[in-house]
Amino acid sequence: MNSAIEPSIQALTQKLHTGDLNPLTVAEEVIHRLERHRENPIFIATSSPETLRERAHELAKLNAADRMSLPLFGIPFAVKDNIDVAGIPTTAGCPEYAYVPEKTAFVVQRLLAAGGMLVGKCNLDQFATGLTGMRSVYGSPINPYSPDHVSGGSSSGSAVAVACGIVQFSLGTDTAGSGRIPAGFNNIVGFRPSSGVLSATGVVPCARSLDTISIFGNCSDDVRRVLAVAAAYDGADPFSVRVQDGGAQIAAPVYGVLEPRDDLFFGDKQARAAYERGLNRLRALGAQTKVIDFKPFKAISDMTYFGPSMSERTAVLGDFIASHPDATYTAVVRDAIVNAAKFSAVDAFSMLHEVKRLERQIERETWSQVDVLCVPTSPTIHTRDFVRENPALGSTSLGDYTNFAPFLGLPAISIPNGFRPDGLPTGMMFVGRGHDDSKLLQVGEMYQA
């Protein structure tokens, strides 16, 4: 945004609430930025200039009291195109899958009712399957920090829309890290809430037991404000839960960290060095750290793509692919979903039993000693050429530190962690225990500040 529309939700709403800034000014700036970035395939569909101006006019006519009652008054946002908005096609990244919903997703309804301005629906890795941002038939969103490197996925467009300043915040989804890895690659904040905190009504499922809507923003406070609006129990969603987080800050939290010499960085010395710098910064803030055994977390992460967990995606999408063999697919996504049909119910139950065993081990050995995990968002960042040559490895190799959280239902947040010598952003990720969402956002705010 221009200098009049800078840069946090708190600062922007203050100007809009007081009338120092008009929603029409925000709308015109958004229209300008959409045009500036139109060659970057960030969006699959956008609100027309007329629609944005109409929404801005509608908001501008409200009296002062009504403005003050809307916590997201005039704030531009976008949603991933596997989240329904009435009247706008939902594609999930596949043109033949597209349908026009009659109802807007539960969470988006709440954001609009709070005064938000919807800018558009963002590009994504097809069927939200992948961590690179290069699995879309609509083009691959360009990382604003390096066109030669991936933007991260599957919520690629949602992250790039925030990084480019087109919107103040956006919604993605996170089934294995899709709401955090793009944040780390684009120098923004990405938050995966505890499972069930955000309703999935109106969201195309990827793996129902692991999915959640995620939030991208410029800072933890932005995410906190969006979460406060979006989080509500939804009886129509069988996975929805009532928010249990009391919001009290963790007193002198102990951070579980990796041994930086641990060989989990795929030889990327710059990523390793960035993590070490982040740990030094954390300790300089007075934090107490304790090295943990990451092996049980890694074992769970590996189940995401290398076992029967992928069969849940087949349960959701297999029938569509079978009945539409000639649809426009990204081959690696189609093959991954189809091939997962080989796993049996016995395989699936064996995996679930192993997850529970590892969860109990983590409870006993890790959560008994630390309050928050502090790990890299990603072990490395790949070039687009590397991913073209290695489409499967290019994705699976990015999720070591993100994949486990959905299996355990844990909240996690990626915070900007400075830049590497090659100019690429890095992310530091904090992971909390289930329903420690508010506490985790406070940790993120402390670290980012």
C-alpha cells in the first residue's frame, strides 16, 4: 500500500475508523496494485474494479459508530481458490473441477461481516497438493524476492498477494505445511491454527482429518486480529471445535530447538546459518532453549507423502479423477492421488497406531520439558529449475518441519527470520501444544518485534 495505507491492520483500521482514510482510497490502491502485478499469476479470479468500488462505497456510507463496530473495516483480503465465495467459481486449481457455489464459506462470511473487502481468489498447487507453488495449470506465482526460486505452496498465490502488498491478509489452507512454507519463502507471517478452530464449511477438502484454513499476514498482530473474527464453532462442520485457549501468555517459556549440526538441512549451509542466527537472537531476548530429539517428529512428517496418509486425498478426489481422465491435471498431483489407492485399510490403521505411539513419546520426552518448539520453517528453498527436474522430491523435501503439526492438531506459526547472503528470505517456525494458539501468536509477536 502507499504511505497513506501503511502497513498493519491496526494502523489501517485506525485511519479508516476515524475517517482519516476513505475505503475508496484503499480500493483504488488495490486496483492499481492488481494492475501492476497482473503478469504474475497470483490470482485465478479477482473482484472487478466496479465490485471493489461498490464495496468501498457501501462501507464509506456507514456512520462512525457502525465503522467502529467492524474490526476489519475496509481491510482488503484474498482467499485461496479452494475456499468458496458465492457466485465466483471454485476451481481448486483444476478447470474441469470448477463449480459456482451458492454460499460463501463460513469463515469468509465472518470476515466480510467484519468489514473486510474481498479482492479475489488465489492461485494454488492443484487440489492443494504440494509445497512448491509450481503445481498449478494457471501458472506459478512468482516469488517477489527471486523469480528463479519457488514461492512455496500449496497456498502460493495467497502468500504472494500479501508479500506484494495487494492485500493486508489472506486465507490459505494447511494440510502439511501449505500455510507456513509460502510465508517463509515470501518474508511474511503464516499461521496454522489448532485443528478445528477455523470452520472448514465451504472449503474443498484435501485430507479432511488434517486440513485447516490458515492465515497469512504481515505480522502476528494482523493474524491475531483475523483469527479473533474468524474463529467460531460451526455445528455444520463435524471437525469444528470450541475454542479452548484462555489466551494467557506462557511465563518464561522454554523453547525446544534442534541441534544445528543435525544433518537435516539437505546440505544448505545458508539455511543452517539462518537458523543458528535465529536461535542466537532468541537467546539474546532472554529465552531459555533446550535441544530436543526431533526424530519422532520427523517420523510423523514422513508419513505425509510416503504412506497411506495420501489415501485420504484419494478418498476425496479419486472418484473425480477416475470420471474425468482427460481433465487438465498437473501430472505429479494426479499420479500421487491415484497411486495412493494401493494402500489398504490395514496400512491406514497401522499408520494411525504409530502416530499415537509417537504422540505419546513426544508428550513424555518433549512436551514434558519444553513449552514451544522453535524449528526452521523449511530446510531449504529450491530453484524452479530444480523442481521442474525433480517434481516429487522438490515438494516432499520441503516439509520436514511442517508436516507433523497437522497429524497432531498443533498450532504453528512461521515468522520472518531475516535474509540469507543470497538475498532470499528465511522463516523461523514456532509450534505450540494443542489450543495454545493465542500464546503462540504472542511468541511470534515477541520474536518479530
